[in-house]
Amino acid sequence: MAQGKGGEDRMHIVICEEHGWVYVGIYDGFNGPDATDYLLNNMFYAVHDELKGFL
């Protein structure tokens, strides 16, 4: 059973039609919004930086 409050989950979608890829991040804020807010603001950029040579 979920214990978190509503509205603590986050979702981030980026579509790059030019290169034909989609990034979808779904972050479960089951223990508050701090971790999900951090991931929402940082995860895509970290993944993008790591994959720059491949994209």
C-alpha cells in the first residue's frame, strides 16, 4: 500500500524528433518530494551528458 502523499511523484518527458529518441523519467515520491525534485532537475542532464557521443 502506498504511504506517500499525492503530488509527490514527478514525470519528465523529452522528445528529440531530430535524432529520433525519447527520454521518459518517472520518479516515485513515496517518501516526500525532495528526491523526485532532485531527479527531475538533474537526471536527464546527467544521462544526456553521458550519452553525448552516441546521440
